[in-house]
Amino acid sequence: MYRILPLADDFAEVCDECGFHGALVDMGGAAALLGTLGDRWASVFSHSEELVRARPAPDTWCPVEYAQHTTFAIGAIEWAAGQFVAGRSPDWSQEPQDLAGQFEHNNHDCDRFNLALTLDALKSAARSLASFAANLTPQAQDRRADYGDGLIINTAAVVRHALHDAEHHLLDIRRGIARLQLPSD
């Protein structure tokens, strides 16, 4: 779905499906986009509760499940970026257990989450990562480590990955809502 391209002094995540191109987003831009991420997600949550809790297909998450996953992912990625800045590769078995959001791929229940609390948690996680990103020095942005499975990237690429993940899932949600709103024959 996406690939990481090594550049002269950076790494660019490129997604053919959603059009994300990490080389076009500097850290200031990433911080700004992360800081306003909650507003873009709020537009999805402004739909009827029925749509926000509906799965467009049996194997596709409903918007509130995507939001829970994204909230968790942003927090986990911020933790990993902090590991990079500290000069360590993240040991994913040691990620904090108190991260907001639910990351349970096999537990499908769109009714179990409070919509307002879910959106608030996503906004908070995005603002936290935006602040982290805005305060990264150029040296910290370039700190390299193994993100997992031998993928050596820098801190900037880790932060941009969180942005891509969140924006890509927002696109997934919009597509799903559009499918649900199509007239049935």
C-alpha cells in the first residue's frame, strides 16, 4: 500500500492509494497538519451517529473504530519517535500500556465507544504529537534507528508516518460513508 523511499538525507513515505508523499511535508508542515487533524476528524463525526457507528462492509471498520485505532497509533508512534530521539530503536513489546485508543483488530463492536470521548482522545493525541514534532531540532529529526523489521529510518519519517496513517484512515472513512449513503436498489 505504501513504501518508504530513501532520499539523500531523509526518507519519504509514498502512498499510491491516497497520494501521500512524505518528501512534500517538512516537519513544520507535519506539526501544523497534526495540530489540525482533530478538526478534520470532527467533520466525519458530524455525520449521524448511525453512520459513524456503521460498517460499510463486514471486514471494514466503522468510523469510530478507525478513530480508536488512529488514536492508539498516534500515541504509539509518538512514543517510538521519542525512542528515536533518545538514540534507541523502539522495542514494540515495551510500548506504554496506557495509550489512549483501542487497538483490537479482532474485536468488532462499533457501539462500545463513546463518540465524544473518542474524538476528544484523538484530538489530544494529535495535538501531543504536533507539539512533539514542532519542538524537534534538525538533529533530532535526523536521528536514525530501526523502526522494526530492519527498517532504518529517521525521526522525521516516523512522525510523517503518523500523519499519513491518520489522513489515510480519514480517506477510508469518507469512502465508507459515501458507500453507506448510496441509494440501494
